[in-house]
Amino acid sequence: MTRTARIVLLSVAFLLALSPARGQEPVAVQEKVALQQKRTFRFEDAGVRFGNEFSGARLNGCTQVGANAFQLVIRPENTPINNSAWYAFRVTADAPKTITATLTYDGGRHRYKPRVSHNGRDWRSLATDRYIHDRDEQTVTLTLDVDTRPLWVAGRDLIGVAQIESWAGRLARKPFIRQSTIGKSMRGYPIRMMEIGNGKSPNLVFVISRQHPPEVTGTLGLMTFVSKLSADTALSNRFRERFLTLVVPLVNPDGVDAGHWRHNMAGVDLNRDWKDFKQPETRQVRDALLKRAARPETRPFLFLDFHSTRRDVFYTQKDAHPTFPENFTRDWLSALGKRFPDYQIRRTGSHDPTTGTSKGWFYERFKIPSITYEFGDHTDAELIRRITGGSTEEIMKLLLVAADN
Ligand SMILES: [Zn+2]
């Protein structure tokens, strides 16, 4: 039997109860991904248990291969797929002991360096002498000290549906932030939008993130951006007077909850759907943002989409592509370079409306600077806060000047 045949494919067609947007019929979307069986793998003689029964987990199989040695299988939700080989599991033991856990990937290669946590909130990197990446075998063997306390092991800190919801809920208590539900995912999770500003300004900024489930460093960037915008400083206060910023922090809640590598429940990369808009998540985000932009006098200025990839990089238009505000990207990155001379700014400029990315769509639609703001998979959280904090201040300064012109 082939490996693929062993994957149980759940294929359920159902009608989404979308509120039809302007005369459009609700869309039938087929759920077509390999669901993990949520379970605990128990090894009674070793007194060790592995489990995936938590939001964001990805552990498809586990077998014992030695007295204290275990082999884990990690699979993507469907294929073909970008190699974003996310894993997340929990392990406990009846008594303190050291075990090895060998990750094997069925449908991808190792990408994310292991992070560990004893409470699911505070994370640290597993020391480099505690894991061996065998590039020939495409396996990674982790050495883990385990005991009765749960030990979470994941490709990056678990900042998922619950953490983003509670973060946004806390911020929404501020008088200048309003939160609304703009739609729901295939599985029924709310898709939420925050509106930051005094509500009267016609000047708009659009920000989204987490189309791709494992991209936690993108979320850290977005959180810093929002926190800077919400700060009680002269610059932020003035910006909130002049600009309304619309933020959708979690575009793909189903994928994040299910521990997906890349896709939504239909097995589709949402950041390739901003052309056909066949997926409920992208359609609803687009419709909500377009509705806000359709008000009289409205002037869109900027679109940012926070992601993670192998290194820090800004995907932008080229300087030759006209935008309003003019030359924003060039001036912004130049200001960022002056502010952080030790930080290497990488920029890739392009525009191709056929790719179906949010960046391409926003540029086509509004001719505003439309930027995919990428942090490295392993970029340190403190560096993300420092760089995004500074870059957000430079954005506010430049946009305030542009709004006066
Ligand atoms: Zn991404």
C-alpha cells in the first residue's frame, strides 16, 4: 500500500452559509485535506506518551524504535505543497528520563528548528547539540529530557487562534480600536478585523497576516506594528487622527488550528487565491476591505501582509511601478536603513498580477505600495520587535507627510 493511500482523505462537500455579497450566490467549497487523528500515542513499557490533542498540533504517527527511542511521522495536509514542514507535539513520561525523537517527513523536508516549552507559553530553542539533522536521510533526531510535566515541541512558539484572539480582545478595549467579525472560515471560526483610528479619517491603511499557518514570526511583526500604532505618543496619536488602519490578523484560522503547513481546509494556498477568490476566507477579507474603501472621500495609502520565510525580506513593487504615495517604499526602506545601520535590508521588487498574491491584487486595485513583510522563520523575537517598532514609526511619519500633500 502506498503512503498516500494510507492517508485518510476526508472529502466533504458542504454549502457555506456565507451571506451572499451583492447578489452573488453562496459558494460550495469542498473540504479536501488529510486530517490528523487527534490522539495520544502510549508506550507503556517506556512510560512515554506523545500527543497532538491541542490547537496547532501536527503529529501524524509515532512508533517506538528502541528502549527510549521514538520515530515520529509528520505529513502535510495535502500535496503538492510548499515545503513549510510544520510540526508540533507534546510529550510526557512517568519518570524523568532522556529520550530521542526522530522526525521523519512524509511529503516534505525538515525546515523549522525545534523550540520547546513546559507551559505552552514560554518557549526556548532546543540547544543545537540536542538535535541532529541528517540531510541524507532527511530526518532530525531530537534529544529530549522528559518527565511528568508536558513538554511541548514545535517548529516555532505556538501563537495560534486562542493567543491571537485574546491579544486582539485585549486591544479592542482601547477607545480607538473597534473589532468586528467580517466572516467565517470553512470550519466556522470567526475572521475578525480591527479598525484602529478615530473613525472619521478617509485615509486608509490595510494590514493582514497569517494566510500561512506556521508563520509565527509574521504574527510577531503584525503584533508589534499594531502595538506601535496604538501607543500613547505624539506620533501615534496624530497618526490615529489622520489614518484609519484596518487589520485582519488571522486570515486562515482553520489552517492554524489544524497545524497545517500552508493551506486552508480546501487544501488551497490562500495567498494564491487573490485572483479567482474561490476560497471563503480570501473572498470575505476582500469584501470587507473593499466595503470600507468604498466610502466617499476614502483614500487608501498602503497595504502590508506579514509573513515568514527563510530570511527577513521585503517583497515590494519596483521603484518604476507608479504608486500613491509616490516613492513611498524607496523612502521608507531608506529611512529604515539609516535607523538600523546594522540590519541588512533585503528588498525584492516585482509585480505580476497573475500570481494571485494579496500584494499583487492590492497593487492592481489601488496602485498603493503593497508589501509582503517577511521575517525569517528563526528571526529572534526581540529583533522583530525592534525592527518592526522602528519601521512602523517611519511608516507613520511618511504617511502623515503624504496625507498633507
Ligand atoms: Zn507566507
